Amino acid sequence: MATSKDMLKERLGRYRQIKISVVGRKSGRRISIPVWFVVEGEKLYLLPVQGSDTQWFKNVRKNPSIGIDARGVEAEFRAAPVTGAKAVKSVIEKFREKYGAGDVKKYYSGFDVAVLVRLE
């Protein structure tokens, strides 16, 4: 039987946007945000729009629990900040390939961090 994680992976292949939910570091409440993403095998990459100044990124640093929602199929994972310049650059390249360099430049203003979510 397909698990919600299998169903989620299948949907990630079809959509350009997902919702993530993180726990607010001050409020303690779940906050849901629509984001772009890139999937490679068991790895899902996220690029915070304002880099390390992005609120949801700061929340993930404090509490690595992250919910991924692809149009109603949800699963819970752990997020790991990616901070090495080379690793972040490789994530930015993946985003440019998927969404186009122009749109990445238009919507993203911080390029100092990324986030890795293992879909296992």
C-alpha cells in the first residue's frame, strides 16, 4: 500500500509549488507558507526567499520539524539548513534550471542559505 510519503513524492513530480508548515519560534503556532522547491531522488531543496533573513528559515533553525503539503497530501519531515557557499550555490543552480534564472532573480533576494529535507 502506498504511504503518504510515496503519494507525496509522486505529487512533487507534478507540481511547481508546495506548502510548507513550520512552528513559529515565538508564537509556537504552525505557520503555513507556499514555496517553490526542487526534488532530486530522496532530497527536497528549499530556497528561502530572503535567505537567512526569511522568517520561516529562522523558525526551522529553532525547530527543524517541517510539514510538506502537496495539494492535500501531507507528511512531516526534518529540515536541515544548508549554509556552505558551494552547497547553497548548487541549490540555486537547481532552482534556476527548474524555474528559470529570470524568475529566481525576480523573486529571491537572499542567496546565503538553503534548506534540505530528506524525504525518507
